[in-house]
Amino acid sequence: MSKYDRIKEECYRANMQLPQLGLVLFTFGNVSIADRSQQVFAIKPSGVAYDALSPDKMVIVDFDGNTVNGALRPSSDTLTHAVLYKHWEKIGAIVHTHSTYATSWAQAQRDIPIFGTTHADHNTVDIPCAPPMADDKIQGNYEHETGYQILDCFAERKLNYEEVEMVLVGNHAPFTWGTTGVKAVYNAAVLEELAKMAWLTKQINPDALIERSFGEKAL
């Protein structure tokens, strides 16, 4: 029995939830699960279809992004995960998808505003959208810089990653996290639903945000 079996199994199960929840298409997206006692995480291999996955195909990577176990190439987003694990010590799992509605808000470079209690039950702030990456950083190590793009967004807005467990990356897509794989996947599903509700709200009532702001000022 390998010392990585537990996180490989948990990583496999969490990844398989993404297509079941309608959060990914083809090979889009990935989940990683950390083992902080060993300073490593398991992550989905790159380019492998979900129906071809198995626990033994998960790749083990250290917090600097180096592969330490596994025959396949880790996800192209591995370095983003590594940066977040290295700097945010209380997260145990990360999910990245290109789910339709959340990605649309990210491509529009817009925060997802709170329009009602469904959103407020999960976040007391608008879901942040990190600004698009500068051209010089895009030409460098894009995935590594994406991690810092998220860190910088939270630092600039004075957000606590333990309270706000989701973010949009401008012109890219969403990331969510949690203490466990179950919580991180849950957050990814919630984020997609909040993104959809917010979009529909804007179609029904284009002035919804203006009315909300006016109401807050009147209090």
C-alpha cells in the first residue's frame, strides 16, 4: 500500500463528481487534494478523459509543483494549485472548472454581485473577479502567475480565503477551495448556480444592482 493511496482515492472521487454535476466538458477542469503532513497533493492528469480516470492515474506533486509520484503528466493548472497550497496553509483541496456561467462572468471581468439570500448564505461579499493578467506575465509562466493573480486579488481586497472560498480569474475561469475535496466541489457547484442566478436576475431586472445599492445607502 502506497503512502499516497488515500489522497489518490479522494482525488479520483472528487474529480469524478465534476462531470456528474455538469461542471466540466471533455477534459476541462481538475481537482487536487493535499496531504500537508507530506507536503504534497494529488491532482488529475492532463488530457485524460474522466471516464478513463482511476485512482492510480492521479499524479502526486509537491508544493513547488514538482512531480514526485505518477506516470502521467499532471494537469496544466498544477502550478496554480501549488502556489495556493504553499501560501494558504488551511486549504486541503482545490477545484478548477470552466463551468459555463461562472466562466462567462470571469470572461466579462465582472464580480458576481449579491442579489439575494441564496448568495448571502454562502458569501457575504460579491464573488471577486481577479483582474486579467498583464501581457508580460502571460508570456512567462502563466499557470504559476495565475496563483499569484488570485493571491494578489485577495490581498488587495482584504478578503479572507477561509471565508470566501471561491474566485473568478479575469478572462479565464473559476477556482474554488475548501478544507476537504467534498467542500471544494460543493463550492464549485454553488458558485456555478450563483453565477447562473445572477445572470438571470440581470436579464429580468437590469437595474437590480442599482436598486440594491440604493437600498443599502438608505439604511
